[in-house]
Amino acid sequence: AKHIIHSCTKSITSAAFGIAVDKGYIKNLNQPVLEIFSAKQFANLDNNKKAITLENLLTMASGLKTEDSYLYRWKGLNEMVQKTDWIQYVLDRPMAEKPGTRFEYSNCVTFLLSAIIQKATKQKTFDFIKQHLFRPLRITDVSWVAAPNGVSVGYGGMWLNPHDMAKIGWLYLNNGRWDGQQIISEKWV
């Protein structure tokens, strides 16, 4: 039977991001995040916000004041899920500090990674993961919650069975190789 894997989902989102990098959909981890969403206008815009890179998101050192972990009783997460445009909500947040300064666990930031995968690959993040990660690992029984705009939430909401969860661990123990095939680059792992 499937189980909700909560924040373990973040590792799968990260794996998908790595695959998107390996396949050339995402070219530069130093790219500013706001460039990716250049069609939108964001509140609290300053030089620190303009400096947030993809790497800052991946290392949870965005500098954004998301306040969306247990430390804040999930205040920011509860606010975000009430909105229709979660990307707008996250990138409207004020800055707490310069990007790259400090690790600050953030669900909202991992949601942004999922949104970036979808934008870069021009397909739903869940479909991208099914094609490039789950299919080679023969993982078929999965469900994943999406935001109101259809973007897979990234930070949680995924259901997997324990044997399939173990496959993800085994893939990483083998430096991204599965059944003789490099699924994720060793460098990313």
C-alpha cells in the first residue's frame, strides 16, 4: 500500500531538478530565479531578491522570509496554500537576509523548484518525474498533490509504497545508476 512520504518528497523534487540539469533543460544554477519568472512583478523587490539563484533555492539559503516550517508553526505554508498563485506568494515575500547567508528550511522554496522544473521542461513536474525517474525504476503506483495552478507541490504530498521508496535510496547509493543506466548524473548525486 502507498504511504504519504511527506518531506521525503523534497528529495525526489531535487532528483528531478538534477535530471532536468543533466538533460540541459536548466543550464546554470547561478541563474537568478526572478529571470525565470520575468513576466511577473514581485513585491518587496530589492537587490537581495534579484540575487537569489537556483543554487540558493536548492540549498535552502534563498534569504526569503517564508516562515513555513515547524519553527513558525507553518505560518507561511498555511498562508501560501490559501492563495491561488503560490509562485506569486513566495516571490512576494520580503527578504530576511542576503541569499546564500544561512540555511533556512523552507517548503515554499521547494515548491518553487517544482514550478521551475515545469517551466523549464514545458511539462508537468509529475509527468517529467514519471518519464525520467519513475519509469526507469519501474515505479508505477504514485500520486502527488498539485497546487491550484497545477504545479506539483514539490515539498510533500507524494504517496509511494515502501518498496518504491527503497528504490530511490538504492539509486542514490549507486551514484544515480539503475540497472546499468545512469538515471541521475553522479555529479548531481
